[in-house]
Amino acid sequence: MGKVPVYKDNEIVARVEYNNNLDFWDGNNFTCGSTGNHKGLTKLRKTGDYVLIHGTQWQGHRDWAEIITPNEALQEILSSRNEELLEQSKFKGLKDLLDELDEEEEPDEEY
């Protein structure tokens, strides 16, 4: 698909390869929950920043990407229900964040 510009504070800071690994099957199409739009997630090698890719099928619109926080990256994965992404080595830090979230739960009392 090609390279997508990555923005931080309205400035292009990198370009990444397009992907839509946050899309899910809605019964008819792969989508991010919005018709004609797609999302992907990657990580910059040099800085370790997470990048949210916004793809579109709408004429006149362009694909773009933005730097997001690790917590925002984890939320995007959980919202898309593509938790298998957490098994990829580049997202190991997000798996650790999820483990911390899971530890927040109080254990059920046994009677």
C-alpha cells in the first residue's frame, strides 16, 4: 500500500508502511467500526513510539498516522478485539500494560 506520513504536533516526523491490523470482521467487511475507514498499529524502531495509522477508502481523503501513548495503543488493540497483536515482539510493552490492568481486579471471594 505504500508509506504513510506520521504526524506529531502537526509536523511529519516519520513515514511508516501502511497496515490495517486493528480492523475486525463485522459480518460483511473488515472495518475499524466506521464505514470506509481502517486502523493499524505499528511502532517506530528508532524512538519506540507507537503509531496509529488511519486508512480511508473515501475519495479525496488520504491515509495518515499519528504518534500515540502506550496506553492509547493498548486501548486501540483492546477495542478492536485483536489481542493476538500483543503476542508480537514489538508490542511486548503493551502486553505488560495489560497484565498490570488485569492485576487491578479484586479476586472473587470463595465461600
